[in-house]
Amino acid sequence: MPAEEFVAGWISGALGLVLGHPFDTVKVRLQTQTTYRGIVDCMVKTYRHESLLGFFKGMSFPIASIAVVNSVLFGVYSNALLALTATSHQERRAQPPSYTHVFIAGCTGGFLQAYCLAPFDLIKVRLQNQTEPRAKPGSPPPRYRGPVHCAASIFQAEGPRGLFRGAWALTLRDTPTLGIYFVTYEWLCRQFTPDGQTPSSGTVLVAGGFAGITSWVAATPLDVIKSRMQMAGLKQRAYGGLLDCMVSSARQEGLGVFFRGLTINSARAFPVNAVTFLSYEHLLLSWG
Ligand SMILES: C[N+](C)(C)CCCC[C@H](N)C(=O)O
């Protein structure tokens, strides 16, 4: 089983993540704090009070997890395509796989990465939702002191299954949308590249960027439900299941609830996935 795809997936995921982290910080702050008037206001205030470093807070944990998650996604995707079409990564430009095969391989990668991502994502969401201001003397300490403490507390209270809260919603979110991710990428690359040739760097950047946006647009409704299920049992109400969460969220807040965070997610998705695909393709090319 070719291993380079796993390594290339890991490195490219990490590069994309560093680039996207400032957007993620702004997104989380807008979602959880009321002091900002909008995206620009949040960026200006963060920069004034905390300098550029403010945008990179809390990045070490996602970097560690993207290593596992992105390498599983790209590694499984590429090896699933190999199993389906009997062509290696290098041969795929001359003999392009069908979109059905690309979709199935993408869904397989998405399904498996969702299980690796679930505990990391749960911890990220729980920490991101701690809105208590830091280190104010006299105020009660936040429930979780950091990622390790958060994981240990969930494990102690609920056992290993507790770490997989919301995993089902996450799997439903990621399986089809990562199929869409790779199909969009392949389709756009082929539109701008003469048959049999390797796509240019510009094409890879644009195709990767739009693949990220398309996939996030499709994923956002289930992303909202997933985050709510992950928070359930902590402070919000407990839901009877995924469907109950969807119906009661829509009843209480209207259908718009399914598109929360879409703008900032799309703005983040373009650079992150452009860089992810560009570095992935370049690494594999340079390793022959
Ligand atoms: C499937 N879903 C849309 C959820 C994610 C697809 C893109 C994954 C990428 N690592 C990123 O963070 O943008």
C-alpha cells in the first residue's frame, strides 16, 4: 500500500490548517462573543489587543490532530482509488478515473477520517465554547483547563464512548461531502487542463479552493447539528437523537439555523484547501 499519500496528506493538511487558523479564530469569536460588530471589527480588535499572534491561539492541538485526520483522508482516498481502478497516483493523469470511482473513494476516505476526527473535534468544540474571560481573579475557573484536561474529564465522566459524542452526525456530515470534495476538485482540474497533462499550480489552487467551498456549503447544515449534539449533555438540552435535534433547532430558530457560520467557513475553506491540494500534489510529484 503506497504510504507517500499518507505523508503528503499529513503535511499538506498542516500547511492548510496554519493558513486557515486566523479565520477559524475569527469564526469562533464571532459565534461565541457579542463584543464584535462583524468580521472586520473582530479582526481589527484582535490585532490591536493581541497583535498577529492573537489569530494563532490554540493552534497546537488542531495541528496534532490534522496530522492523523488528513493523512487518513488522503491516504485512504488514494488507496481506495488504486483498489477500484488499478491506477497509481502517477498513472491517473493519463488514465483518469471515472467520477463515480472518485466519489466512492472520497466517501470511503471521509467515512474513515470521521472516526479519527470525532474525539479531536468534540474537544475542539467544547473548548471553543468556553466563553469565560481568562484568568480574572475571583471568577470561577472554566470547566476545562485545556485539551488534555478536557479529554480526561470526558473520559472519567462518560467512559470512552463519551469521547465519540456526535460522531454519528460527524460521519453523516463527512462521508458524502468528502465524496463531493474530490469530485469537484477532479472536475475543475480536468476543465482547465488538456487531456493527459498535469494541472498547473494555478489550476490546482483554484480547484482545491472551490472543492473546499462546495464541500463546506454541502456540509454546513449537518455541521450545525453535529456541534449541537457535541454540546448536548453539557449545558444545552439533551436531544432524543439527530432527527430530534434537527427538528427542534429548526422549530425554535427557523431554517436559517442550518446555515450558521457559512460565510466565514467559505472564506476559510478557499485558502485552506487551495494550499492543501497544491502541497499534496507537489509532494507526490517531487517524490516521483
Ligand atoms: C467535509 N468538510 C466540508 C466538513 C470538510 C472538507 C474539507 C477539509 C479541510 N481539512 C478543511 O478543513 O477545510
